[in-house]
Amino acid sequence: MPPLTFQLEAVDATSKARAGKITTDHGEILTPIFMPVGTVGSVKAVTQQQLYNNIYAQIILGNTYHLYLRPGIQVLEAAGGLHQFNGWHKPILTDSGGYQVFSLAANRKIKEEGVWFQSHIDGSKHLFSPEKVMDIERSIGADIIMAFDECPPANSDYNYVLKSMQLTHRWLDRCISRFNETDNQYGYTQNLFPIVQGGTFKDLRTESAEYIASKNAAGNAIGGLSVGEPENKMYEFAELCCDILPKDKPRYLMGVGTPWNILEGIALGVDMFDCVMPTRNGRNGMLFTSNGVINIKNKKWATDFSVIDSTLQNEISNYYSKAYLRHLFVSEEILGLQIASIHNLSFYLWLVAEARKQILAQTFSSWKKNMIEKLKQRL
């Protein structure tokens, strides 16, 4: 079967925003797109039916580190891959575990061969090498699989970031070799995306983006941002990468972010986004809406019987009242976490769909400016 394809449909006249279409063996993805995070094969508090019918998700993520530990590769292979295991029959992307290596700093050792780490579940020791990660991701069976990289912390000095980037590039070459030596495991095409690193150093980011672009992969990712650096730096280096990465391939900015981060990223030329924020913040009572940010636990919502967000025409946001949702949170009812998670994900998917419409209509920049002002308001 042919690899993933990307069709560029429009570029905004006054920014670098793009509308496009990614085609995989599990279906099409209209860009720009937000991808709900399903770390262990499950988007927290949300069923696959709700992802299909309420949220209108087109692709979700799984995480190699977590799925490797639980349920384990033998279980996933016996099931026929993650699509069969979790009942999600649209595209899936798997992270390589590189970010988990970064976040588990106390329990890992980085070496040329790969990363030795201790399981956060039982303390058992494991090695993730580029070759092993490719094998694991093949077995998980995602449509898009990420190369194994190291993500340096935001406060790392130049020499550390330089060595880290060079290691990531060597690991990428090993990932590509292993990927090319192995076959698609379940009868559909898998696609490898390399990851740009280089911290917030212009020369390193440029070198890394050029190195990644030279690999002519099906798509490319920008990593190592939204890890603690100032917001303006995130935008600066995302734009630098987008200007170098191929125009005819999708660009994925990893782990970003707030609704306004996403709109700014789209304006810079990014096509794909993911973040745990909509579900994590939702479970803590923070709602993102078309009119601004709501802390649903606040007393002011106790007698507000208006719906959560009338702009979103779905069975959740346009059905339950703010007062009822506040009551669920105050009462510590699980349903509150579910409603908030579904709403936030629905809002993110609505937002990128609206951005796409504005790009196609050549009205994106003025719409984005007005939208960001509204989105940042605390209601």
C-alpha cells in the first residue's frame, strides 16, 4: 500500500496558515487538526463512540512507553494491533517514548545504545533503543510512528543541547534503517515521522530542521518546545522550523497547547497538534469555550442555567448547563469529569475546523486576532 499522502489545499494570504488533507489507510485527516491524547489506548474519561459522534476526532494518539508496559506488546499483537484492541478505526499516531524519557529523568540513563529506564509501575529495568522502539511501534500498529529522540529540558546549556541533538540525529538514522528493514505488521501502511530538536538555539534548530528535511519522510515533527521556554520563544522556533521543513509534507508541533497557542501555531505553518490540556484541565474544572476560559467550580456559576457553549452544536456542550456541571464537580460526581473532557475536546476540534474554514475563505488572520482576544478572557 502507498505511504501517507498530503495534499495542500490553501495557504492564507496574510499568514503562513495552511489547509490540507492527509490520507492514510485508516482514513483522511483534514488539517489543521488537533489530535486527542489517548496515552494508554484510551482518551481519559471518553469513549471511542463519543470521540466519533460528539467530538468528531479524526485521529488520536497512543504512547509507546505506556503501551509497552501495559498491556504489553504480546497482548497488542494478539489483538491485531491497537486499532483492533481499542476499537478505534480511524488513524492513530504513536509517540516514541522520547518525551517520557525526558520526564522520567530520575529513573533513566541515556547512552549511545539507547535509554535504560525503570518502569514507573514496578521498577523493572528496560532498554529503549531506536531499533527496539521501531519494533514496538510496528507492533502497536499506528498509522504514524515517531522516531526515537531525546528531548532536552528548556534550561539546558548549549553544549548539552548540541550533544543531545547530535544523538537524536544518530538515533534517527538507526530508526530509519530499522523501519526500512521491517514490514507493516497488520496489512496497512505505517509512516515514520522524524523529530526536529535543538532547543532554543537558532543555529542548532536550523541544523536539525535541515537534517530532518533531508530525510524526505512522509511528514515531520517539531519537538522540544512547550517544555518550559517562554511562549514567544516557542513561536519563534516553531516558525523557524516550519520555514525549513518541506511545504509538501505535514508538520506536527508536539505537545502544544492552549487554544491560542494552537491558533498562533497554525499561523506559522503548523498542520498537526496534540496536548493533554483539554482533558487534564477539564478534569480539574477548567473549560475552554468560544467566549473564554471558565473555572466551573466558581460560585458564580451555581445559578447560571445557560448551556456550556452554544456555539458548539453537539449533544454535550449545547445540552448541559453551567450550573449543573458545577454541581457535579462540587459533588465530586464522575460524570462532571466526563462532560468537561468531552466539551474541551469538542471545543478544540471545533476551533481547528473553524480555522480551516477561515484559511479556505482567506479570512484567517483577522478572524484569529479577534478569536484569540476572546479565548484568553477569564469569565
